[in-house]
Amino acid sequence: MSFNTFLIYLAVTAGTTYLVRVVPMLLVKKEIENKFILSFLYYMPYAVLSVMTIPAIFTATNYIASAVVGFGVAVFLALKNKSLTTVAIAACLGVLATELVITYLF
Amino acid sequence: MIKSAAFKQGIKDGIPICLGYLSVSFAFGIFCIEQGLTVLEALLISMTCVTSAGQLAAVPIMASCGSLIELALTQIIINLRYSLMSISLSQKLDETFNARRRCAISFMVTDEIFGVASSQDGKPPKEYFYGLMLTPWFGWATGTLVGAAAGNILPEIVITALAVAIYGMFVAIVVPPARDNRNVLYCVLTAIALSCIFAFVPFLKVVQSGFVIIICSVVASALFAYLKPIGEGERS
């Protein structure tokens, strides 16, 4: 990909992301009342993040086992309401520890 | 609040967000290099977009020279929640926020900044918003730069581990509401099932990742918006 091609992709990514943020800020004066739209917007972030995480996380590491451990650690700590940073770092440490064990013990 | 005091308070409140962004954007920087982007390209994406999930979805499309329509649709779908936050935040802005200033602060409407700004009493002065948004922006850009540049010198096993950071953050966002709300849980499980179908059924594997994200999340969300519309308590 040339740098000029990249700049086109960047403009589309930054532009659409910004429009999604700025248009409602400028236009919407009243609250949304449509229950279906409100409900759709309520569920959507969770659906999006889930789709992006599973199954992608299980192919993001060298071994499925380490990904399973990392994912398990993340779910466990998230259930305990730990912060985003804590969960993210702990998931990484879980993967690292498992990969070290697999690499050097087996 | 006096202007400079409000700005300082905003900076102060932005520090924990900044620290969280450092680790996640560090992983994003590494991810960009793995996907074949340059350090400068990774930095430019973070400086202009400031959306973790959106950027993570955009990079593979860029790297594979996917369609621009797919890229734009993916960003709109993934970042649509920012529209809701913008609507909500617009109620927190005082009369000094003209169109130009609204355009300026819209750039930094993120989950975390929205969360902190929403928790403020009344309508904070505009200087507070500026301070609150400045520190996380620097954290997001700096983390990406260091991750992309240092990703080359870190051991492979460490890079692999850090690649999971963003997924860990997503888990931390999804799991608590899924635990507390059965409808959210079933919606999430439906979305995951659809996602796995696209990943493992042979003739569906060819569908681009951006479209998979859009199709699965829209179908699951629309289904549950129809079957289980939210009540008053869930609107906030």
C-alpha cells in the first residue's frame, strides 16, 4: 500500500468516525423517543465488541491454549468489576505465562 | 469555577483515562506493525480517529486494501454508540458552546471521556471539557507511537501477549452488563454464535471481516430491540 493510498483510507476512517460524533452533537436537540431505535442503540455496542472478540481472540496468539487462558482471566476479572486497564493487562500476563510454560516445558 | 482551575481539573480527571489509553494504544501500535503498516501510519490513525474498536477493525481492511464502502460502513456501525453519547453530552454543554466549539469537542467523544463528563454535576465550563480531552489524546497518540516503534525490539512472545490487550478491554466492557442483564447476555451470545458461523462455515469464510461485524451485530441488536425493548432504567 502506498502512502497516498493509505491517506485515502485514513481520510475515510477519520471522516466517518468524526461525522458519527459531530452530527448528533450539532443536530439533535430533542431526546430520541422511538423505543426500537433506543433499544437497538442500547444492545449494539455489546454485540459489536463480542463479534470482534470471538472467535478472533483465539487465533491472535501462538497457541489456542494461551488465548483460552487470557480470555478466561479477562472474563473472571471483568465479573469482579475490575477496570479496563486491569483486565487488559491481566489478560496479557495470562497469555504470556501460558506461552512461556508451553515454550519451555513441553 | 474559574477558567484555569476548570482546565486544570479537567487535565487531572483525564490522567486515569490517559493511563488506560497508554496500554491499549501500545497494543494497537504493535497490531498495526503486525498488519504491515508503518510507525507513521499507525500514529496518524490514532491522532485522527481516537476509537479503539474502530481502529482495530479499520487496520485489517487498510492492510488488505479492502473496499472503502466496507471501511466506512464498519466505522459507522462500530462507532454508532458515539452518536448516543454525543446526544447525551449535548445536554451537558452550557450556552458558551457555539457550533464551532461543539465541532471541536465532538472529536474526542469516547466511552471513557463520556463516562467522566457525564458524572459531573450540572454543566461544567468549556475549559473543563478541553482539559479532560487533552490528556487522553496525548496518551492515545504516545502509546501508539511507542507500541509501533518498540514492537520491533520486543521479544515475539511479549508482542503476542500484548495483542490480547484490546480484546481484554472489550471483555471488561461487555461482561459486567451481560452479567447483570439477561437480555444483554442473550444478545451477546447470539452475536457470538453468528460470528462463529461466519468464521467456520466454509462458504461464509470469504465474507470480509468488516461486513461480518456489521451483519452479526445489526442482526443480534435488531432482534433483541424487537424481542426485548429496553425499559426506562436502561436508557442511561
